[in-house]
Amino acid sequence: KVKRELFDLRMLKATGRLEKPHLFKYNRHRLAQLLTIERERELVKEAETSTQEVAESVSNASSTTTVETADSPE
């Protein structure tokens, strides 16, 4: 939506009908905020995924180690 508003503002500027030029700065700022929030959510999701993978690999490694020690003839 914000990208579309920026596009519309550029069209108004090109045709000479732009009445509120401050909206360029406002919409660019708003777009940056939205993209930042989107990226933060991606990073949180990636961190949760990697944490789960590490937990699974640790539990698999500990069960594998236990099995290996149990199978050794001593």
C-alpha cells in the first residue's frame, strides 16, 4: 500500500499536481519502518528454527552417544 502511494505521489509530481510534497518523506519513512518490522519477524522466526534444530541435534547426539557406549564390549 505504501509503495503504491509513493508511486502515485511520483505521478502527481510529474504532472505538476502535487499539493503535499512532505508526503514523500513521510511515506518513505513509513515504508522503512514496515520493512524493518518484517525483517525483525523473519530473524525471530529463523532464530526459533535454528534453536529447535540445535535442540534436536543435541538430543539425537546424546541418545546416539548413550547407544554407542551401551554397545561397547567392556
